[in-house]
Amino acid sequence: MIPLQSTISGETFKFDSLEDHLKSLGYTIGSNWEYDHGFFDYLIDQASGYTVLRLPFHTKYGELGQKGTTVTLDTPFLLAHKYQEDLDDYTSSGSVPVQVSSVVNQFSEPTEKDAKVNEKYLPIAENLIKEVESVLLP
């Protein structure tokens, strides 16, 4: 994980408006959100895992999913996750034969949940942050 400096850190927005702006730029709301915090992710690369620019936020007023919620953006960061190249070592067969289970359940266990980020992605992330800053901060 590499934290990145940005003028959007500490800025507060109506969540619905922020989400609309960021979705139009290609960001998605990360799957690990709670009612009081979450992330907007921009997928940069998917080579044997993924590398994302992550824009974390926390609620200032309200809860995610409620109308009128305001959120504050925290420090953006670049994140990489790496996965196995073969099938999952821990497929559970239950009542399904292992040979069939491994074909049906092809998701790999992560080998590194917080892998070293390749420095070649830094300029891309910095340009993405500048784009976000220009859209959110007139």
C-alpha cells in the first residue's frame, strides 16, 4: 500500500453527489464498505491479482444508504492484491466430488492481500488523483 497526497483529503461531500461524480470517472464503490466508512476504487491493472487506486471515506453525518449522508474523504492510496495462478487449494467438496468441485469453484485464495505495489503505477495514480481533484474541487 502506498499513501498518496491529495487536496481532496479531508474534504466533505454529499455522498450521492460524490458517488455520481466518481462513477462517471470509472470508480466503483468497494465491496468492503460499512455504514460508517468505505472506499471508491479505480481498477488500474488485473495482472495476477489487481492494482487499484483507493479513495477511502468515512461518514460525517448519517449512514451509507440513507438520503442526505455526508462523507469526508481520507488519504488516497495505491493497493495491490496478488492471487495464485492455479486453482484454489482449499476447495470444499461437501457432497460434490472433488473433481467437479474444483471445476465449479475456481476462485483462488489470495497469496498476498497487501502485495508490494509496482512503482510503475504511481504516475497513473497521481494523474487519476489530479483528475478527481479537478472534478471535485473547482
